[in-house]
Amino acid sequence: MRVDVEKQGTVTVMVPRDALTEGTIPETRIAFVDHGGTAVRMVIDMSHVTFLDSAGIEFLLERCGNLTLGPLRPRLAALTDTVRESLALTKSIRRFSIYDTVEAAVRSYL
């Protein structure tokens, strides 16, 4: 699984480039720890994530679903229809801060 990393000011943008599934999560987790592990402000650009299974949802909840982080919790941006539907069907969508674009998610930290 390829995960690109971009910096936009003080915000780290992680861009996974494949489905988030049980088979890709170990590599994805390593990439997030290696490149975004110390990021205080993080946006996950979901525009290239074509599919999400229960392991992918669990990974996102671990990364972004911690409500105690308050205003510093990571944001999800640019969800595909398939990903949005997966999160809605599992009723986990309400646990995330979701933005239509990466730019809007980055600006939300200001």
C-alpha cells in the first residue's frame, strides 16, 4: 500500500492510494507511524481509497475516532461514495470529522 505524505503548513496530509482492507492495513499502519506518527494535526485524504472493509473502519477509528482529542483529532477529507456508504452503514460516520475537501480540512485547524 502506497501512502503519500504532504505538508500543508503545520498540517500533515496522509494520502492512502488503495483500498483499506485487512490485507493492506499492516503496511498502512507502518506508513502512518513512519510518516505521520508525531503529527499533531493530520488530515487523511480519502479520495484514492476505493474500498473499506471492517479492518479499514477499525483502523480509521483508531486514528481519527478518539473524541477526547477534541479539536486536534485527525480529519477525513474527500470521501468516495463507497467509503461514505461503508461508514454510514456501520453507523461509525458520526465518530469522524469529515470534510468535502482536503483544503477545508486543513483550514479547520486554523
